[in-house]
Amino acid sequence: MTTIDVRDPVTVSAYEQSVADYWNSERNPVNLRLGEVDGFYHHHYGIGEPDWSVLEGPEETRDRRVAAELHRLECLQADLLAAHLGDVGPDDRLLDCGSGRGGGSFVANLKFGCRVDGVSISETQVEFANDQAAQRGVSDRVRFHLKNMLETGFPTGAYRSAWNNESSMYVDLSLLFAEISRLLRRGGRYVTVTGCYNDAYGLPSRAVSEINAHYICDIHPRSAYFREMAANRLVPVTVIDLTEATIPYWEMRARSSLVTGIEETFLTAYRSGSFQYLLIAADRV
Ligand code: GPP
Ligand code: MG
């Protein structure tokens, strides 16, 4: 018998409550239809070259083909992140900060056979993800908790690796990396995939500000990641600029029936050089 702590109290600021409200009511077909393709529900974007031929062929099956292709690109992104989590063994514990509907945690559990804890401040997401864990028969290994990633209450040094997949723009990085650094054991690995604004462009462009407004987030400058990692014993080991690799995902999404209205803004932000899509992996020293 496993107990699931969805009713644990979670400390949230008024801002965080507004973010939780967004995710509690979020039902975007671009996330649900893609998740239904194979049961991995992701809340991140895709990378890699799409098969553009899915736009051709019978009209009545076009939406299904495009959803499957966008989902394939999301899965490539999740696999890339998981490939940077280090040499994880089945007895290790991993932490998914901002775990959404659980897709990334299940990818990691499947890859390594390890335990995974996901945290989210959205009750709806935590319940959805724990239902997925039960359906998959992995509730004893993969658990989702209604907790604030800035103050999880989890034991110090308990984790082999931890990640944020497009969730660090909702939090103060100095607080986040202090908590990550506390939770990771020495020699552990942290990975973030994130959209950041480009210091070399200047301050946030209009497009970046529109993305912030769309998701109620606060996209950080690239510099802040490295500054706050350095301040919290997290030493970057790999940095990959995924900007070019994610643009085709947005081009295909913009031509699909699953648009949310933010597609052209992302394309403008990336093409202007004001916005970058990065993977940063760091060692906890
Ligand atoms: C992805 O989630 C987006 C975020 C978590 C926030 C912003 C990310 C940046 C890189 C700025 P999603 O898959 O729920 O978004 P969408 O509904 O647009 O697909
Ligand atoms: Mg999505």
C-alpha cells in the first residue's frame, strides 16, 4: 500500500498561486493530444528535424500525423535531457522539479529503473501524474508530490541527479539552486533545459516579454544561470544551444491545428537572437 501525499501542505506565494491556477486549469490540446500518442504527457517543446511529409496525405488523418510528429520531437528533447543525467543506477533517486503531467519522470524511470520524485505546485498535475504512475504500475518507484521546488523538505544529499525541464523560469534561481545543491549528493548532476534571454542582445525583447505574459513566467538572462550555479556549487559540464534545433518544432506547430497563439512569438524571439533554448548540465561539487 503506497501513500500519495497530494494533500501535503505546500507553501506558495501569491505569485506562485497564480502559476498553480494556470496549471490547474490548463487543458491545451497541444499537450493532451500529444500525450495520448503513447502515454508520455510532456510540458516542453521539441527538437530535431521534423518529417515534413506528415503535412501531406489524407486530410482526415493529417491532425493525427502532425500530433505524432510533434510528439516525436518532444520525446527527442526528453531523451536528450535524460542522457545528461549521468551514470544513474537502479538504486539511485532522481528529482524532477516542475514535473507537470509526469512524462519526463517516466522517461527517466524507464531508462534507469531508478526511483523518481516529481514536484509541482499544481494539484491537478500531481494527481494526473500519480494516476499515470498507477496505470503504469510504477507507483512504488515514481511519485509526484504537491511541493514547492524551492523548499521540498526532502532529505539533504539524497539525490543522484535532478532536473528542471522548462520550469526554472517560474522561480528565483538563487533560491532554486540553493535547494538543488542541498538535495544533490556531492558528485551529483543537475540538468536544466530552458528558454533564456540573450544578454548579448540586451534586455528582454518584446517577444520575450510576450512569452512571459503568456505563461505568467519570468524568463531569466543566460548569465543568471551561470552566476547562480557558480554561487551554489554547481559547475557546468555541458552547455548546448538548442535554439536552431527547436525552431522546426515551432514551424510545424504553427502549421498544425493545435496552435495556442504563441507560435509566431517564439519564432520571432528565436530568430531575432533575443531568446535562446539551452541545455545546461552541471556537476554538484
Ligand atoms: C511548456 O509547457 C512551457 C513552459 C513550462 C513555460 C515557458 C517555457 C519557456 C521555455 C519560456 P507546455 O508544453 O505546457 O506549453 P504549451 O501548452 O505551449 O505546449
Ligand atoms: Mg506543450
